[in-house]
Amino acid sequence: MRFFLTLASFLFSFAWAADQHVGRRAPGFALPDLNVNYHDLGDYRGKLVLLDFIQTTCPVCQTSQKIFERIRLKYPDKVQVISVVLPPDTQQSVRTFIATYAIKTPVLFDCGQATGSYLKLTPQKPTITFPNLFIIDRNGIIRAHHEYSGMDEKYFEQLDPLMAEVESILAGPAAGPAKPPAPAAPKPAVPAKK
């Protein structure tokens, strides 16, 4: 019995850790690209955003860009891909990355604040795994989070799993706060009895 409870506790804590990012409002940011043009997450409201935290030297980050680009090309008016890099990446490493892999979407520079707020980094949990993908719906709510570890590799290595998830989110109702109910129609005046 104790083994069962320990296993159940472990599985519950693992499931909670995997889902701790999903369902919350995506933290806002305004980060510069290679040309020092700032990109604000709020500018993409109304689109599904694939926000990918990467390193330009990461082989998986390099190949997953092709998958993200195919999704963006299929839904150019509905999907935006944004990649975010941290030091030690530099303007030169990003310039080379963009040219080598024909990147058509923004690659933004972060000093750690945006990354930390998405991944909920703390002194007790300071590590980052690359790549780390967040899918943000049209209302700015995180609908999915995939880290290249465990069972999420398929989202970075194969088109079909990520495409299916994107299409499911695009087809469903946009998440976010519920709309207030419409006001009730006024009741017709009832003549007073004499």
C-alpha cells in the first residue's frame, strides 16, 4: 500500500510539474531582434504564437525551425513563430543561424528575464533545457508547453504531432476569460390593473 501511495504521489507531482505552465496568462515581454527592433508579445494577440526558447548551437533547435516554418507557411495569418536566445548567443551567432537555416521569423535577444518568467526559474531551479516551446493562444493564454526531454521530443523532431496540436487549438474556441452574459432584453410594460 505504501508503494502505491508513493507511486501515486510521484505521478501526481510529475503531472503537476509538467502542467504548471499551461492555462496561465503568457508573461508579456518586449525584446529586440538582430536589427534592434523591439517585438512585444501583445503585438501578436489574435494569432497563435509558437514561442521557442533556443540556443543557436543546439542541433534540435536548428532542425525544429523547419517544422515551425512549415506550420507558419500553412497558417500565415493565424500562426506566428518567435524564437528567443540567451547569452552566450550574440548578434553574430544569431546572424549566422538565420542565414544558415533560412529563418524567416523573429529571433529575439533576452538577458534572462523573459525566459525566467516563462520557465518559472528560481535559485532552487536555475536550469534551462533547450529547446523549450510554449504555444500561446489568440488571447494570450499558454495552451501547451513542450520541453525537449521526457516524452516531448516528437514535437521538435516530427511535423505531425505539433501540427495536430496547432490545428486542434486553432479549431477550438479560443481560451481565455469567459465573455459576460448578454444583458436581458427589457420586459414589455404591463398595463396597470384598475
